[in-house]
Amino acid sequence: MLTNEQVASFHKNGFVKGGQVLDDEQVEQLRHELDLVMSGQSVKKPVLNRNMLEGSELDMNMEQSKKVVQIVNIWMASDAFLNHAANAKMCEEVAQLARTNTLRIWHDQIQYKPPVTGGPTRWHQDHPAWPIIQPADLVSAWVALDDATIDNGAMWMVPESHTWGNHDKFLTSTDDFKPVHRKPELLPDHASIEAVPFEIKKGHVGYHHCMTWHGSHDNRSERKRRAIAVHYMPGHTRYEPTGQHPMEAFIEVQAEERLIGDTFPVVFERNATVVQNG
């Protein structure tokens, strides 16, 4: 459970660090599973595997320059990652932050920045990239599979930005990666765009709101930066399509209905036990 201070910090700033959710053995298991999926050796496949910097499908060749490998719904290819998404401590804490009794997986996302060649992830907000679900109150749990430091491409966050509305299309950056709003007159008068680093230790978790501005530098180090983010939906999340998203092909409900189904499994229900695989 998170402390009252941690919960208050999340609601004020839009992000907060949790504690350790994976021990070294569990981290190694997920790293191994990731290697199997990336090498094409897993029996099942994820929904999407691409280089975020090009928007192109990958052939799993990790020698391409300046890339950020994104794998969507690796839980569909690996029971170990499904069990991770149902991590009891993590789900309990997300439910605290989301103020909900039920959590479903919206989708998960591997983000891998290779040593030296790992590129930046632009400043953005998550929910505007998900134009088929409402309301904008999802919470993400970002778990480091390597120490995420400033040198190897840790995320940076802009405090309180989750309260400013949808500004994703106006976000850009300076040459040294400081966040910039192209039309600052659209921001609230009190808005202060000051990014802070969000370094996460291996096996530890950081939580962020789906409207929080965040981004990450290149990986300038000789170390990998691997992470698994699980984006969780409260039980009241609805299917409201106003754009396109890769997960839409898996949706079986009608517009305006709560988003449920086998592809969006319940991983937490207060006062209930969710059965894990494996």
C-alpha cells in the first residue's frame, strides 16, 4: 500500500515513485521472456512490435540505429508478463491512485532503448494517443528491468501537467530536450513547465497519470534500458471511439459501453482473488 503522502503527491503532481515490486529473480525471468519474444522464439505473439522513432514494424534486428523498441501487449505472448500485470502489490497501489475497486489491462508496453543507439521518446501525454477510451483517468505502472538513470534514458515528468488538459499536439522540445509548448497562451495561468527526472531502480515501479507530460532522452550509456509499462483501466472505462488505435480490433463492445472482454482482463478486484497463469 502507498502512504497517504504518496497518494497525495500523485494527485498533486501526476506521478509518484512506488517501491520494489520485483526481486532479482523475477527481473531475470522477465528479461529472458523479453529476449524470447524479441528473437521470435515465443509461441504466441504480441499485438505490435515497432520502432517508435520510425513508426515501422521491426524484424527484431537490434542493430538499427537510434531506435526505441516498443512491444504492445507482451502479456499476450508471455504468461510471465501477464502474471506481472497482475502483481498484487502493484495492482493494489494503482487501485489506490485510480480510486477504483476494479482494474483491467488496457494494454502493456515494453520500451527498450539499446545501449548508445537508443533514441529519445518525445514529450507527450498518453491518453491523447488512446482516442477510443474515456474518461482520461488511467494510471500506468512503469517498472524498470534495468536501473533507469538520466544517462541511459530515464523518463522526465512535468509536475501538475495532468491537470492542464489535452496539449499533446503542442508539445515539442528544445535542443537539450526541455519541454516546450508551441502555444503557451493556451495553458492555465499558473502552469509552470519545469521537468524533473524520474529515475527508477531495477525492479522498482513508478506510477503516472495518463495526462501527465513525460518524455525521455537518448540512451547515452553502454547499458540497456528495458522497462515494462502496464496501462490500467478503472472498471468504469468506456469505449468511445474518436480516432484509431491498434487495440480497437480486439474490442467487442458497442460505443459508450464499458470496455470489457478477454483482451482486457481483470487483474484486480477489491475483496477478490484474481487467478494467475503459470
